[in-house]
Amino acid sequence: QVQVVESGGGLVQAGGSMRLTCVPSRAAFGSLFRTSDMAWYRQVSGQARELVASLSRGENANYADSVKGRFTISKSDAKTTLYLQMNNLKSEDTAVYYCNFLRRPIYWGQGTQVTVSS
């Protein structure tokens, strides 16, 4: 049921950078992944999951106000990998980050933990 796999998280100091990666969990999901609008979500401990960034038609990006100017969402040229470049990280960015479809997210993977230390 899990359709994507996230990676790249870890511990980073405030002001640092990190790049998250999302790929299809199996080859059978590759076509859907490649042709769908995708997004990154995050969930702070004890809070609801929120939309962080989205990528439509492979080129049109939108961001939550809290990360605008610091995060960049993109896909590889083959559109088989989704990235989230995070710069100037803040302690409030600490969360589990998830990759999923923008329009109809149904199944959620394990996510990847990002911890920003002060």
C-alpha cells in the first residue's frame, strides 16, 4: 500500500541545510509518481500533518508561508525522484517529513525525521 519512500533526514544545526529525497516504493508506482502533482508534508510531534510544499506539472511550486524563501521542491529530470532542498533551517522545522500526492494522498510512508538543533 505504501507508494513512496522518503530519505535524507537527520540531525542538523540551526542555519544549516539538508536535502530530502522521495522515490516510488516499487517500479509499478513509477508511472503514477512521474505524472502526478507531488508534495511534501510534515508533522510536528503532537500536531497535525501540514502541507509544506507542492509541485504541479513538474514545474509550478507553492510553499507554506513558514518555509517560503528557504525550501525548494523539485523533481529529477526523469521525474522519478522528488526533492526538498531545505536551507537556513530553524528549530521549528523539526518534524517528520512525508512525501505524497498533492491531490489525493491516501497511503503514507514512514517519513523521514528532521531534527534541527539550536
